[in-house]
Amino acid sequence: MLEPIYYNIGRSCKETYFKKDYDNKNENIITPKLIDDNIIKNIKSPLLKIPFDAPEKVANYIFEQNKDKIKGTIKLSDNDSINYYILNLGKYIEKINDLTEELKNTDLIIIADGRRLINRKELLLISELRNIISPNTAMYFPTALPNEIPLLTYMGVDYFDNSSASYYASKGYKFTKNRMMTTTIKFNELIERNEFVIKELLEETKYCIKDGSLRNLVEETSISNPYLRGNYRRFNPDVRNIPLSSGKKIIVSIDETTIPEVKKYIERLGNYEAFTNIIVLLPCSSKKPYSFSKSHQYFINSIRSSNTVVEEVVLTSPYGVVPRALEGIVNYDIPVVGAWSSEEIEFINKHLKTYLDNVYNKFGTITVIAHLPEHYYEILDKNLIEKYDIICTVEDNKPTSNNSLATLKDTLKEIDGAKYNINDNTDKDNDNNAPIKANRPSIRKQVMHNYQQLAKFQFGSNFIPDDTVIKGRHKKFFAKLNNKLTQICSLNYENGLFVLTYDGGKLLGKNKWVEVNFKAKKGSLFAPGFKDCDETISVGDEIVIIYEDEILGVGRASMSGAEMKKARNGALLNIRHCKK
């Protein structure tokens, strides 16, 4: 049986059912890895194999004949045994839905006819399996080639073997990371070399899972193979198996607008509410968060000097639209080529339109300023420019020039003055201006609003009261509870997300929740202590722990809520703070 220890779509697991002959080296018991010979030699093959293109009646007949021969139990020691299931369905992969109950408690599933599944672009079978089986169930894919290992791991496979190394060596092929080449190397030496390449790919895959860069390795090893590329593009990973923000920079090289990290962001962006209807569109920067860059410091200073409260919105690929309130959770590198692709242009305009429409619908009116260089302004949808009468404030195509910054400042002052009937001679603090001051949004309220929107983005609802006090360089948040200032959360600067305290969990309530069946304490919670959970939980999420309808504590999820519900063993989450 496996215990997942790291999730990032692809997963690393610890073996728990077979513990001998590992020389006490932790890396030798972590998947993805080569399956142990003691398991392989005890797997009994069925009498018949379902041909991939067999008519359905023939496939059903063979399946019935094999029914009792495609599963078995392997005794590994006096105390350890595993049950296995050989999955051979031909092209009728939808039949796995009929096997849900049988596969749930299986320790090892062996994928038969893997070559045909790859060549026919039918590897979705693996992801569909993962939706059914427990995270403790291992998946074994025989005969995989080195360049197939990253994609198969990405989709959920745990075990591989060296069979392809000897088979292709017998045909005179030498493995490299991305392909096979003909060679005159002697057979035994060639087998050894091919096995070494497989081992290297497994090590690199394992490293990339922990580094959060497995997707990049998959892109690298699949881009030149149409069969792998086709399977990769068809794969729709469960975004709950990646954190909302990990703090690690993601590398975007291809498929800019369709990567799962972006998909997860876009799913939540629609719930964002602007604080004001004065919108300033800004270009992105290579430095993240954007506000740490020199260019954005210029923008921020110019906006602040205008004394105008605005919504700052960054236009960027791959995320499309990033309000200033959410900039801390986007951390990426993308190649800059000086031109936008048609997919990027369509993506940015689509989500910018949604954002602006939401602002307009909320306030009934909207003012949009584009403080953008020409290559940004040129990609904006002309209908969108006309609809919202977008104002350009950049001079000489240089957003950071003194002239451009002055134009931005003056434009904002003019808009603000007209909106609230303010002029340079108005004493903003006198009694005569009180009604205007009361209606005019304040920067302090905007700051709190931004944090509340971040909370809403992270948890699905806001838990931060309006009168919350923020203290310290590292942003600790205190709310008045029972006439006492009490810390409810802090901001993690590595990933831009909130970290809950117990009192913060109480304010959040039954949201991103896990129910336990005993009065748990700090530390890891294992599967036997689990009762139920919110299935929307993603790996790495801050969660509320519930026991007997009361908030017991807060912690962090080690796997998604969907995986928790299927888990039979292992740590599901870590409890950080408990009720005193």
C-alpha cells in the first residue's frame, strides 16, 4: 500500500507494504520508481488478452472468461501481502465505471496494453482510474519508454519497469531522454545503458514533483512525440491536486492560457469585487509581486500622489487579469518575444471584459484608464475600448516616463475632482466638505477591502471584519473578539495567502472544513481519524477542523478533499492550532 507524501498533480508516495532490501535509504521507497521484482514474478497473466480493436461482444466474452484470472494476491512476507488487478479493457475504457467497487480496495492496478493506449491517445483511462481508486492504490504501467514516464506520472502512475530497455536493446535501439536511436553498441552494454536512462528519468521526475515543475518536464519530453502530445492535451487534471499558490515560481513555456495553475486562478477570479469604479490598467513586470518592481513603484507613487482611490489591474499572460489585491499569489516566468499570440489576445480580452462588466454592473458606471505601452493597447479589443471609452495616459510609449506619470496623475485628479466635486482650493477637512468625505472611498478602507477579497479568493468567503487591525512587517491581523484584540491570521509572503489561527478558523466557520471522529490534537491526522470533509479542498489549503459540530482547530491539507474521502491510510492533514 502507498501513502501519498507529496502532491502536485503528479504525486510521490511512500511504500508501506513492503519494507525489506532497501538498505535504509529513503529515496528507494519513494514513488515513482521501478516496481520490485518480487511483485512482478508473482503476477499471473490471464489466459486471454482483449485485442484493442475487438468488437464489443468479443471483448465482453474475453473479459468474462478472464474474470477470475485478472486478479490475485501476492504474499511478500509473513506480514505483508498485496492484492492486484490486471486492467485490460481494449478500447472500451468506459467499462471501468462498472469496476468501481472492485477497484476501490485494490492495492495494485496493472495497466495492460499500454502501448496501444498511448498510440490511440487513450491515456485518459489513467485519470479516470484516479478519480475512482484510493490514493493508497498503486498504478503500474509496464513497458513504458523513458520519455513516457513524466506524462504517465503526471497522470497518476506510480510504478514502471525495465522491460522496454531489454526489448529495444534486442532491436538495436539506444534510449535517450526524448527518443530512441539506432546504435552498434553490444547487447548487454546497451541494456545497461537503456536501464540507466530509465533510472535517470525516474529520478528527474521525482525531483520535478517536489520542485513543482513536473508539468515543464512533461512538456519537454512530449512536445516532439505526437502520441504523447495528444494524450497530454486531452488530459484535464484535477486542479484540487495542486495548491492555490505554492510560493514557487511556475515556468510557462507552452500552452500559456490552458495550464492548470491558470485554470485554477480563473475559476476564482469571477468572484472578485472591485472597491471602486475607477480602473487603471497596468502592464506586468518580470519581478513578482509586481509592486516590488521599479516600474510599479512609479505607478503606485503617481496614483497615490493624485489622492484618488483606484482599482489597479495588471494585464498579463498567462493569467489575463490580476487585480492588485491578488498579485501576491501569481508568481511565474514566461518567455517574452515581443508579440502576443492570438490565444493570449483572446484570453486577456475575454477575462478583461468579464472583469469590467462586473465592475460596471456593480456601480452602474465605470471609468477605465489604460496606462499601457502601445503593444498592450493594440491588443485591446476595439469594441471594449469603445464600450468603456478607455483613456490612454501613456506618452511616447513609455509608461514610466515623467510625462506619462504626470499625465496619469493629472487625469486621475481630474476624474476624482469631477466625481466628488473637489477642486484644488477645497479644504477637504472642513465641515462644508463632510458629505463629500463621507461618500468618497478611503485608501484605508480599500486596503482592508483588498485583504477581504484575497480571503474570499482563498476560502470562498470573507472572514476578516472591517475593523481589523493589521500589525507588523509580516502582516498579522487582529480582530476585536470579546472586547479584546485577538490575532485571527497572518499573511504568508512566500505564497501570498492567509495562515489561520484558531480564532480565525472560528470566524471562517464551516468553510474548507474537515470533520474528525475524535478530539484530535496538534500534528498529523491519519485516515482512521477522518469522518468527512469539504470536497472543494485543495492540497495545501488552510482548513478548519470540526469535532461534534464545534471548531476544534485549524491546519493545512496534505491532499485534496476528494482524495481524503477515498484514503485508507496515511496522513491527510496537519493540525496547527487547537481549541485550548
